[in-house]
Amino acid sequence: MSATITPLPSRSGESEDTSERHDRKVHSMQSLESAPAWDLLVAVTVTKTKQLQAVVEHLTRRFEGLADKVAKLEDAGASDAFHRSENRAKESKLEETVRSCRDLKARLDRIEASAGGDYHAYNSFEAVSRKLDTLERLLAERTKRKDVLRACLLSAVFVAAIAILGISFLPLSG
């Protein structure tokens, strides 16, 4: 049996009657079904389909492996970015601490000009505690002097107010 294969019409828009197309298709299918060429075509198609399925499965496994690698890289990048931001935060805190220490040193130099910046004398908590006690006593003395001055001023104001009231209640003679 010889198989006759008829070419399919092009998709370029030829207007062919639908019934004619259907008849031609049915005729070509009947002639292919009866031929050993049809069996060969089916066998080749099955083989190619299996090969394509194997390639798709292989590519799917590779894609999954690549997706895992990409996820690991993203995690590594995120943790690296986290570590960098942590380091930046630590560095900024350290810089702020250094700045505040320099500021405190400058303020202490202004307060205690006679020390000449010799802070080695304050290398223990006891020495620092003694110095703080001394500074507290000085502050208490200043506060005490200010309080005495305020009390004197308040007393003077009261005496003046009483004198003014006493003068205003005296009868005017004259």
C-alpha cells in the first residue's frame, strides 16, 4: 500500500471551502492509517516525545537546583547587608561615644584649669569618688551662699514693706 500525503493549505489566508478541507483531511488520515509509514511516523513521534519529556525533566531538575542556589545567594546577600548595617551602627555608636568623651574632657579642662589635663590621678573609682565629693562640696557652698544672699534680700524687702505700711498708717499731723 502506498501512502499519499497531501499538503495542508498555508495559513496565509487562502480562502478554501471548509468542506473541501475536511474531505482532504479525512482522505489523508485514512490513507496514512493503513500504511506502514503511519506506524513509522507514530514510532518516531513517540520517541521524540519521550526525548522531549526527558529533556524537560532534566531542565526542570536543573532549574530547581539553580533556584536553590539563587535562594542561598539571596540569603547570603541579605545576611551580608545585615552585618554591614550592624557594623555601621556599631561604628556610629563608637564615634558618638568618642565625641562625647572628648566633649567631657574639654568641659573638665575648663572646670579644672589647674589640673593641666592630668587625668592619670583618677585611675581608680576611689580617686574619682573623692574628686566628685570635692566638687559636690564646692557646689553646696555656692548654693549656700546664694541662699543666704536670697534670704537677706527677702528680709530687706519685708522690712521695707513693713516700714512703708507703718508710715502709711501714721496720722498726718499738720
